[in-house]
Amino acid sequence: MKLGIGVVIGSKKKKISWIHVDDAASFIKEAINNSNYKGAYNLATTESISQGEFIKKIKEKLFPYALIIRMPFYLLRLFLGKRSQIINTDVSIDVDKLKKEGFIWKFYNFNEVLEKVRT
């Protein structure tokens, strides 16, 4: 969006899982120091957000004059071929394993993250 354009690819209702870089780093440090962490973990917050809301909130808080355009998926498929399926996948990430280990997120609300970025 720094160039003044935000792009929604395909459906704006597609869910995005996200995690703040500080929470990801905190998990890595904790996993190295705590032998209870075993196996693979999905790093994401408990709160997913739709692609449309994600772009809209970034625009509102950080780039109010940006233009949001919607790119139909077929255009992406035209340029990327089969690789476009990676972008079009609607994946819900399960973070129950993180919860069971007692991991505590510092940033789990996207609005709070954007407020912190603004300051």
C-alpha cells in the first residue's frame, strides 16, 4: 500500500491467519527453552480476519488515501498457472496446540497491532 494501491485477490471473504512478529519470536524463544514443546506448531493468533477487512483496516489506519482494487482470481491464474492455487487456498489454522501449552499472545487483536504501528 505504500505505493497507494491495496489489492484484494479473489474473494474478500477469504480468511487470513496472522501473527505479530514479536509473538512469533516469543514462541521460538520459549520453544527452545522449554522441552514440553514437541513437534510442529501453527503460529497464528486465535483471531483470523477476512482479506477484505485486513486491507480495509490497513488502509484506514495507515494509508487513508490508498486505492483498493480487487483482482479476479482468473487473472492471477493466467499469470501464475497452477501456482495460483497457493494464493487462492482458504486455510483455517488451528492454534489449539499452542493454547494447550499455555502460550500467551501479546498481540491477538489486529486493531491493536495497527494502533501500535501508527505510534
